[in-house]
Amino acid sequence: MFHIDTASTPNEVWKKLKDLFGQQDVLHVHHLENELIGLSPASFSSLQAFFTKFKSLLTQLKSCNVDKDKDQLILSILSKLGSEYSVFVSSFHASKLTTPKWEMPSLDAFIAALLQEQDKLISMGSIKCSKNQALTANEGRKGYSKDKQKGKGKATPDQK
């Protein structure tokens, strides 16, 4: 109430309230933008977790009528990837420079390509997968390892 004590007309009250609460929106947008800028894939257990947070922040910014430049977002992500993704980053920049009429991919296409690269690096053993990915991958192997263990110590027919 102390914010509108000096207002003498409803229009003045409205203007003071708009200025007061409009600032909250601006501060909220700055906070979201800073969080998006500070977001680093290295801080997450997987790229999936990183992109979940990343897309959440983009959605929140969009709800505040702020659209971020997708090309800049892609370049920002590329700059924050670790050394294990250096081949991916180099290939991206090389194709950008050497392909005539090259166009920046959509954000979704870029994310899909980067997730494919992550899967490839995991299968090559260059990076370790998160616990959730490891649990999923080991689900299919459980039966195999138990069958192998059951056969341990038993003589095979040709060993008798």
C-alpha cells in the first residue's frame, strides 16, 4: 500500500503497480537468461539432462515473450562441449565453412545430432554413460551373465 499512497487517481495507481510488478518480470527474465548462459553440459550427468533443463529455460523465456536466437544458442552449446566432442564440433564448423549454401540446422535437429554423437562416444568407450543409461543398457545383459555364471564350474560333456 505504501507504493500507491501518493496516487490520487486510479490511473496513477495502475501505473505505479505496473512499474513495480513490471520490474519483477524484467528481473525474472534476466535471471532466466543468466541461468541459460551459465548452463554447461559438463554440469549434468548426460546431454539428455542438460537439454531437459535447457529447453525448460527456453520455454520459461518464451512465456515471458522472449525468443532467443537459435543460431546463437547452437554456437553457445558448441563452445561449451568438452574435448570428447571435439570431432563433432570440428566437423560442424568445417561443414559450415566448406558447404555451399550451408544453413544452420534447427535447434531440434542439432540436439538430435549431438545426442547421436553422445551415443556413438558411449559405444566407443570414449565417455561413460550416466547411471540411468547404464541401467537400461545392462537390463538386456542380466540374463546373459546369469546364464554364464550358472555354467561356471560345471564340466561340459566333452570335458568328462
